[in-house]
Amino acid sequence: MDEILKVRNLDFGFEGRNILQGINFHLRRKEIYVLLGGSESGKSVFLRLVAGLFTPQKGSVEIEGIDLATASRKVVQEIRANMGFVFQEPALISNMSIYDNVALPLRYHTRLGEAEIRRQVEEKMGMFGVDRRYDRSIPAQLSLGMQKRAALARALIGEPKLLFLDEPATGLGAEMELWVARVLKNYQERAGASLLVVTSEWPSVLDIAHRIGLLENGKMGAEGTAQEMRVELKKTISIDSSFP
């Protein structure tokens, strides 16, 4: 099976408002897919639907050929154990230290000893420049940018094969945005992972994308490789004219 994620005829609404309509989508194995959309496009809702956090009102979401809406709770938990997620907000547990936030997936989904957990936590925190001096800090003591870095470290801690990323570079600054894009690309190549990134404007992530799609008014628009999408991208976001 070439597709790790498949969405068929997906509809979703809230309080009488249609948010997503007739969405068909697939994410291939070992692929980085960037989904672009504005603030009212429905991209964050879409990401929660494909991660199984929301249930479609119509249509289906399949991961590894398993329909999340009809699968048993145990099967869904097994799928989520191999999944990483970064929300638009860092979504760190407020009364838990940064170290413990990053370590949480390993403690919840594995039986690793604390020595190995510490090794992996320090490795992933180091990837995103989260200094060890923040280990015992709680999220409120850190800047939003540093909280976002910790959230990225937590998403990668279990070496997931499927990553869902909602505006992961917001608030990080241009230099760190480029760094995060490179880290994610290196991780994807090393781990053979599949990444779905939703963003409104993060130009550096476009350089690492295998495919790019546009979500407009709750519907899928144009889709293609970065090269194929050049004209559409120039209409939609502000990018340098040297973009390939």
C-alpha cells in the first residue's frame, strides 16, 4: 500500500456552518505534504479529523487502511502510538515540566527505563535548540517560541512514522523557521516518515515538500509538486521569485 492516509468524501460542520465539504485526499508513505490555506479555510479542523481527534459527519479517514471511525478503541490507540502531532498552540501540559512534557509519550506508550528516556529526550530537545536548563521549567516560564520548540521535540520523541503539524513554525522567526524545516526533512529521510503540514505562510517548508495542496473555503483546490504549483503559489502567498 503506497498510501498511509486516505480521506474519502469528507464533510464536517459545526453549529450549522459547513467547514469542510467533499474532501478527497491521500498522503503517501515517506512523503512531506504541505497543505496551504487561509485562517478560515478549515485546515486546522482537517488536521484534527485526519488525526482522529474529530469524527467526520460524512465520509471516512483511513490510516494504514483502517477506518478511524469504525476501528476499536484499542486499534486507534495503537495507531496513535505511532503518530506525532504539533498543534497551532504548543498544547504543553501547564503544570508539568518541559522535560516531563517531552518525555510523556515514551512513558505512556513504551516501557523504556528512565536512563533511555533521558537520552532520547535530550536528543530531541537538542534537535530544536531546547537547552537543558529548561528541563525543570514549566511552559509558562518559557517564551511562546521555546514552547513551540519543546512541542516539536515531543512530537518526534517516539520516532513516529506519521506526523501531523499545524503551523509548527509560527512565532519562531525566519532563521528558526528554516532550521525547523531542515530538521523535519532530515527526520523524514532518516525515519522514513510521512508528514502532513498545514500552514498559511511558511515559505521555507515549501522547499522540502514533495507535494503541495491548497485548501480554499473548505474545499480542496489545486494540488501538485512544488514545480507544478509555482503559479498557484505566487497567487496565494508571498514567496521569493527564485522559488523553484
